Amino acid sequence: MPAVIPVQLAVEDALSEAVLRAILKQSGRPFAVGVCYQRGGYGYLKKTIAGFNQAARGTPFVVLADLDQQYLCPPALIADWLRVPKHPNLLFRIAVREIESWVLADREAISSFLGVRQDVIPRNTDQLPDAKRSLMDVVRKSRKREFRSAILPSPGSTAKQGPDYNGPLVKFVESRWKVRRAARNSPSLKRAIDAVRSFTINLDHR
């Protein structure tokens, strides 16, 4: 039996946590997840990444952040956030441009879950300028009222998302989302999967 690989996680929100856990679970590697740090979104990760990098000397960390609109590419974000060499035990992955692009990338599963035609789901989801908006546009076409009510803002509301935005999407990721299918439509997800599958604990840098 292969040795267990202990890891701590750090993410922006509940949906990112669900996606990251699914990636680890479906990797075929014996990851054992300890603490998941999720305390304040993008700003918290940016402020704390140096600490996670230092802590990786003792226990490996997997950090997942959105690229958003501020950076041209993942290396630019990593270089800005982490001003010291990245420890080998830190897996720092970036969703281009938002975690919703990875969720949408399993076109077969999300179309079935939401009850929409697969041809309304975008391809190559990394190219979406606003994947969250694209996902909500798909939800508007859903025949399932409970998803529209949870994920979409109420008519006339100034809210940017519905009252239980993450709830149905987390359930979808946990029950139906498949890494293998999603990777076909998201190069940044494919790179994250490859990094997870090839990860080994580096004992020389502790």
C-alpha cells in the first residue's frame, strides 16, 4: 500500500474547497487532507501565502486561487504574491480565471445537473472573461426552479449572486463533477491535475 500523503488546503471559498477535494480524491493518489483554511477569500490567501510556503517545510500545502482580472497569467500572480522561492512542498495552483471555469468544464455533467442542453455550455472555459457570469447565464436557462432560486439574484436585487449560490454547485461537484472530463476543456485544470498526480513530498528542503 502506498504511503499516505498528508496535505493541508487553503482556498477562497466553499466551491473552491469542493473542487480541490474532488481533484485530490480523483487523482488516484493517497492524499490525507487535514485542515482547510478558508477565511476571507482572495485577500486572505494573498496575505497568508508566505506563511503557507514556510509551513510547507513541515506539512505539504495545496493552495488554490482564482486568477481573476488583475493578472495576465498564473505566473504573474504567483510572482506578485510570493516574493521568495516557492517551497517544493507547496502546490500553488491558479484557476483561469475563476473556479467556475473549472466547474463548467465538465460540460456533460453540468448540463445534466442543471437540465440544459450541452451546447449552451461554453467550451475551453479558461477563455471566459467572467466564468461566474457565464455560469449564471447557463443557470437562467435551467428548467429546475430550485437552482435558479438558489444561484441567481432575485429580480430587482443588487446582489451579485443568489442566496445559496455555493450550495447546489458544491453538491454538483461532490456528486457528479469528473476531473477527467473537465480537463478536456480547461488547460489550467489539466495543469493542476498533472501537478497533483506527480507530487511527491520533498524531504531535503525541510
